[in-house]
Amino acid sequence: MQKECYNCGETLKGEFCHACGQKVRKERLSVKYLLTDFFSNVFNAERGAIPTTLLLLKSPEVVVKDFIRGKTQSYVNPFKYVFFLATLSAIAASFIDFEALKPSQMFNTPSNPESEEMGKNIIDILRQYFTAIQLLIVPLYAWVSYRVYKKEGYNYAEHVAMVCYLSGFMTLISTIGMLPFTISVDLMPYYNTFNLLFNIYFVFAYYRIGSKKGLLGILKAVWFVVLFYLLLVLFFASLGFIWVLVK
């Protein structure tokens, strides 16, 4: 029986070291232990991804404000949350035949050779660097959030935590929206429906987080969505242009 903490050397008095917090392992390291430990951390009933996601669905402001205030034990870490769901999304995307998708339909651009070529360049980048791009968008997302909601009193780092939760949840929505494309690519109305739900959640979440209510609060949340998408279009257009130059 383990009597001392292997991490700091303190005498153990329970299942966790009272000095450093490390959990006592009662068995030899095995694949089963590694998988069990992973899933218990991600999906445990108290602070895993599932309870955090359910609360983000109905009351996103509770998760965000609780974590920023310091109530961190009730929720999965925002960086772990967004990274886990971005990775899950990338796995789903790997089953999609992006070559068969029409860029003009996906990006709502005119169907001409120049637009199609630019769209294909963007799709190439998305296919190869899906997770990295999703994570790179977070600082941009946080900057827009910080500028639009600056009067709420949150600093940039707090906006980063905020958007990790919200973008993680919306990545989950996008992943669900991808699933039909693993079977067929001729489902643009379905794709557009999920895009609409995606935007509605943006507005809903920021309306609940912001102090402004009523029509003004809704308009402010809508402005955030519009500004974010304008910058996102510029971001992807820049990626497509750079991709053309380096190919």
C-alpha cells in the first residue's frame, strides 16, 4: 500500500495528497487505467464536458461568470473544453469528402472560376489544419468580444476563457452538423440550418452574458455576430490568398 506521495513525498492520509493534491494510484499503470482516468476527467458527473455543455446550452452566462469569479471546480477547464471539442470536430471532418463540396454553396459566393478557386484553397487549408484553425480563431473571437463588451468590465484574458467555452460549445454544434456530410454532400439546406442555429446561439449567449437587456441587448449581440463574421471572412480570405502564394 502506498504510504508516501510519489509527487512530493508527504505522508498520505487519504485518496488524495493533502499537500499537492495528487491522486493516489492503487494499481499499476495500464491502458485500462489511462483510458479510465481520461474519461473520468472529461466526462465525470461533477465537472466534466457533459454537465458543462448542458449548462452552456441553457445558461451560458452561469458557466462564464462562475468560472471568471473563481468557481472553477464545478466546470471543465475552458482550454481543455475547446481543445477536446476541436479535436473531436477534426475527427468528424476527416470523414467528409471536401473535394465534392461546392465552395460557392459553402461560402455563399458567386459561382465563377475565381471564387471557386479561392473556395477550394480555403477548403484545402481547412482539411489539412482543421483543429489548428479552430484554435487560432479563439484570440480573434476574444478580441471582438472584448471590444464589443468592453464596458462589462472583463479583461482580455477573461474574454478568452469566455470564448473558449462558447466556441467549444458551438464547435460541438458544428460537429453535429457535419455528421450528415459523412454520408452525403448534397445536404446544403441542412448545413444552412445548423449555421442558423450557430448564429442564434451566439446572440443568445451574449445577450445572457451582457448587462444590456431588451432590444438594445439583442442589437448589441447581433452586432457582435456581424463584426465577428466580417473579420472571419477577412481571416479566411487572407488564408486563401497566402495559400495561393505558397503553393
